[in-house]
Amino acid sequence: MAFSDPQSVTISAVTTPLPRTNVGNNGSDYTSADGLIKLNASNAYGRRTRRVLRLDHSKITADPFIPAQNVMASMSVYLVADVPSKNVGYSPAEQLAVYAGLKGQMTAASDALVSKLLAGES
């Protein structure tokens, strides 16, 4: 079952619609009209079940070596849930509780932990 279409993402106070652009057996892609923002949701099944939500962001920026030229730069942010196959031992509610704990840690004190991580701290 796919997410609602379209999805949207807000980056730096700008909300961008992301219509569904691809549907596969175990995943879907949602892409901005300019192709610079992509949301991917996927599930991989094997010995363990791996669920991934990934946001890819690209932009055109000045080349640091040749400032008169522009280059494409990109980054990605992922959320990965790695659970036992067929959810054995962890109900969806328990999985959500573990995620909520991580989300609370990441967003506490105005995202201080993530800010430090992105600055290279561990």
C-alpha cells in the first residue's frame, strides 16, 4: 500500500509538493517538479525486514574551485528501521515506540543532538 499522493516536504520554510513518480512492489518514489527533491519509501524482506524512508536533496551551487562555474551538489537523509523478519518480537506499536524515543532524542533542545552530529560530533 502506498502513501497518499502527493506527499510534501518543507525545507527552510518552503513547502514543495512531491507527486508519486514511481511505484514498485516494495517501494514508491515522490519527486518535485524540478527533480531536485525526492522522497523514497521502501521495504526489503529477507532474514530481517528493513524499512527505509529517504529524502534526497540537490541544488546548483558555485564550484568552490572555479567560482564562475556552477555544479550540482546533493545530500540525503535516511531513516532506517531494521526489525526481525515478519515483526517477530516487535509489534508495529512497539516499533513506533522505539522510533518515538529516537525522534524525541533528535528533536530535544531545538535539534541540538542532530546539529552536533551534522557538525561532526559523536
